[in-house]
Amino acid sequence: MDTSHLTESSGNVHAILTEGLTKTFGESDVVSALDLVVPRNSVFGFLGPNGAGKTTTMKMLLGLTRPSSGSGSVYGMDIIAQSPAVRRRIGYLPQDPKFYGHMTARETLRFAAGFFFVGPKDGIESRVSEMLELVGLSEKDDRPVKTFSGGEMQRLGIAQAQIHKPDLLILDEPAAALDPLGRRDVLAILERLKETSTVFYSTHILDDVQRVSDAVCILRDGRAAAQGSIEELLTENGRTTYEVVARGNLDGARNLLDAEPWVDEVVIDGDNTSGTLRIRVLDADQAEAHLQRLLLADDSLVISEFKRRKPDLEDVFVSVVEGTTDA
């Protein structure tokens, strides 16, 4: 495996850089020729349906499984040849973190710091207090972990992953099992962490990704089907959708619009006489020029609302995973 191109100079810009990273089990590629580019001090969302290869990719970055081919680096260090040094730069939170229930939050972090913290011993206590403050557990530091809620357990897990001041945090579904308030707290922590670290996390909650991520990669069948900033993906991959609330012959309006080459799909939410036309278009410029004019020219329609809905990450994700878009 040629890793000569993965130098510290490239790591000056990128926290993670992979080229052709591949993992094969039997005759199947679970991860196939994956090129990842993760900027430093960013929150990077790693997305994909179940079985797309997210966990296997994380294991390769962590040195828990060896790539079949290709190469990768973390902060300029090769993930195979320099695996021990790479792991010292990473904090990891599994999807379902486990702790000793009888230990308190402070004891848990002190225990973890004994393995991973680099620095003077008298700095451990100040670091533990700093992490408890970061994740909002300072007032519960002496409670047994077995009494914690799911959200508190996740926040403690983030504190443990961050205890040794890693440059890169790899988090597997950090907010998946949480209620909206718990997710809000975790997302706020992720935003603060990028001031000192890079956050690379997998999730299936697309609203959360759009809210806090600087960039994303969407996997499909082990390949990067789309990758870039949130703004880039919404612009390049999202289909523009218009919503028109109307009364009249909605079926006739749908047939009229279906005949236009710049219209992708028309869905009626309601019945044939009253409801909402959801019009997904392939060419936003053509739609701006002609859509409203076509509908207003139909005497059988009475339009009460007309608006353009900005594409969201769910639109992009569905389009990419279903194979109608690549980027």
C-alpha cells in the first residue's frame, strides 16, 4: 500500500484524508474506493442507510480493522503504519456507551483519564472538572452513573471521549436514542467542541445534521455518493419543490404540469377539488419563469397560496440513496 502521498503537510488542512479506501469481506466490498476529505475543526456528518459501510469505515480509521486496499491518514499520519500514534489523537464514542454503574460521573472520568490523559497528574482533576462543565454535568458529578438518564449517559460519553484533549472525535450515533431536549444538548456540545477538535460523527437524524454540520458525506453501497458542505449539497443535489394551495380541478392542473419537461413530479395532497399541489422541478429557472403563469392561466383553479420550498437534507439524502443523484 503506497502511503507516501499522505504527509503532515496535507494534514495541516485535513483532519481525515482517504484515497481509494476499501474493505472487502469475502467477495463483497463493504467499503469501496472511498475518498474522504474532512477539514480540521469542522463538524462532519457521516450518513448512509444501514449497511452502507459507516461503522466499517470508522473501524478502519480507528485501527480496529485493516483496509483491504487504498490509504488513509489522520492529521497526516498513516492509519496503518502509524496506528498507535493515530489512536492517541482520537477520542471515540460508540453508539451504546457502557460505564460502571456504581461509579460517579467524576470517578468515571478520573478512571478514563488514568489511561488516556497526557500531562501532569495534578492536571487530571482540573481536566475532569472542565469536561463535566462542558457537558453540563457539574451539578451531578457525585451521582452514580446508574441513575443517569439516556441523555446524561451520552453527555458523559462525550466527556470521556474528550478527556485526553484529542484532535479528532469519532462519534457513532451520539444522539440516536435521545428525546428532542437530549439531542439539543448533545448538538450544542458538538458545536462547542469544534473550537478545539474535529468532530466526525455518524447519524440518521437528518435535521440534526443540517443544523450543526459544516460538511457531510453520504454513503451508498460503500461508496461516497455525495460529499461537500451542506450548502453545496442542497444546491447541487436538492430538487426544488413548489407548494400550491388551490381549489378546483387539481387533477387537470397535475396533467398540465406533467407535460412540461422541467417538471419532475406532481403530487396532490388532498382530493381533486381542494388541497396542495407539491411540484418538484428539475429546472428552477424554468419554473420561476413559467410555473405561476401556467397555473394562473387555468380558469378552473383558485390559488390561495404559492411558495417555493427550499430543499432540505432529507430531499438530498433520499435522492442520493435511491440512486437518482451523484456528486
